[in-house]
Amino acid sequence: MMLVIAYDVDTTSSAGSQRLRKVARLCERHGIRVQNSVFECLLDTAQCRSLQNKLCKLMDPERDSLRFYYL
């Protein structure tokens, strides 16, 4: 399935900058960067769920934004 991942990480702290780097590296391993914080990924269902779980664990839900769009 084609998945578009878009994220916005609050980088006003050093912890936010670290989160941003980790999220970007993880997305780069699974897809193609089409914008600074937007990736297109072609994944099967299991890979998609695994990636979503990993990304959700990295993000701070109060400061960051993470969106998944299925095409």
C-alpha cells in the first residue's frame, strides 16, 4: 500500500531536535523523501503497522504532529 507520512516536530529543545533526527532516519529507511518532512512509502500491511508503532513511540503527542495518509 502507498502511505504518505507527514510530521512536524517541535525543535525548540535539544530533545526535540533528537526526535526529529530519529523520525527522519526511520522514514528514510522505509520511503522516499518528497518534502522536508513528508515521505512516500510503499509498504505491505505488516511493515506499515510496524513503522507506525515505531514512529508513534518516538513522537511527543503534546508537542509534535504525525499524520498517515493511505493512497
